[in-house]
Amino acid sequence: MKNIELIHSLTKLVALIIIAVVIVFIILGLLIIFPSKDAYSFSNITDILSALSTFGTLVVAYMAYKAAPDWLQNKKKEEGLKHVTELMAGYEDCSSKIMAIHSQLVGLNTQSPDYPVIKNEIANNAHQIIDLIQKLTSCSRWKITYIDEVRDSFSRLLGFYNQSHVYLILLDTHANNHNIKLLEDISNLRDKIASDATILKSELDTLFTFHK
């Protein structure tokens, strides 16, 4: 990600270097065209070039010193943006998995060959979401805050798997009455997650604030 301020600083640095080089050639030209009565020796010219070189080095060092805070700030912003981008990509992946798992839960029974597969998938995906929530919390490292809807949306992902896990336990115990009600709750949660996924496709600037 290019930053206008950094480019501006580098442009000024290049301009100063060019000016210094031009000054050197002007001085050398004047010495050749208008030599003094005693004529400059080679050592005189060397001293002048050495002084100009030292001056140029100081200018470059000063410009680098001035640009360093901006560079560090820009680097931090880039890392923060990358963190948030990866975070939201993880959210989209998890929400799409939930849509698929919900369709498999409907009509599932313990005798189905898919039962152990779905059970393991629910457990693994729940751990993935826990990691994702921790990543969301770590946004503070880059001074990034987010709206409440982002936090709630991530929490609903974990809530889906928590309820799905309970649903499988009740399925094992043949508690059909409880299962029917719980499956309705899971379906409602799935619908809400689908709505969240649409909202969270908004521009990042509307969901996250990148503080300086």
C-alpha cells in the first residue's frame, strides 16, 4: 500500500540530491571557466567535493530521520490492514461452512454414516472460530477498533456450534421433543448468520476504525 506522505518525502529527498549534484557541477564549471589568479590546485577541488559530499550525506541522513516515523506508522497500518483482511476472510469461510453443516443437521440420525463426520467437523470448526475470535480481540495491538455488530457476528458463529453440539448430544439420548425446539433455534441462528455475512461484506472502513 503506497502512502502519499512517504512518496512526498522521498521525492523531496531525490530533489535535494539532484540539487546537490547540480551545485557540484556549477562550482566545477566556474573553476574551469573563471580560475583565480593563483589557480586552484587539485587538493582544493578535492576539499570542495569532500565538503559537498559531507553536506549531501547530512541531508540524506536528515531526510531519512524525518521519514522514519512516517515509514513505521505506514508499516503498522499495512500490517493492521492485512490482519483485518485475513480476519474477515476467515469469517466468510466459517459462515459458509455453517450454511453447509446446517443442511446436514436436518434429518440427521445417529445411524447415519455422516453422523461421526459431522460431529468431528462441528468440534473442529468450533476451535477454528475460537481462534478467529482471539484474532478479532488482538486487533487492539494495531489500535484497531470495530463496531458491536462485528463482535456479535463472530459470537453467533460460536453460538451456532455450541447449540449444534448440544443437538447431537440430545440426538444420542433420543430426546426428540427437545431436539425439535433446538433445531428451530439453530435454524434461526443460521438465518441471522446469513444476514450478518451480508452486512460484514461492507467496506472495511465502515466496520473497523484504524486509529493513529
